[in-house]
Amino acid sequence: MEIRHPSFSFTMVYAENSVNCKVVMENEFYDVYFDGRWMAAIAHTDEWTWIQASGVPLPENIIEEIGARIESEYK
């Protein structure tokens, strides 16, 4: 049986370039892909702040922007 993970995509600016950001919900975190390339896993803390759990180091403002999009998508 295939397990489906909800996902959504949006366009954002990263390193002065427009990229397609795809977010895939996993059990304990969200995988983040830029233009089809896995970049990071992000998660929220008990205080509902967003942190990067692994991957290519991303600027804090990018992590916050992706976290805000996740919150908006799943409200």
C-alpha cells in the first residue's frame, strides 16, 4: 500500500532567483525542494517556531517564509 504525503508548491525568491518551492509533509517534519532538488527538512518546535532539521543551510528568513506558507496552507 502506497503512503501518500500531502504536498503543495509555490514560487519564492531564493539567492536572488525565482524558484519553485515544493513542501512535502512527513511524519515529524516537512521536506523542502527547490526546483525539484531536495534542500532541507524543517520542523516546528513546541513553541511553534520553525527550525531547520537537516539539509543545505538556509537563511532564517527563508525558513520562516516556508513555515508561514505551511501554516497558511494547512489552517
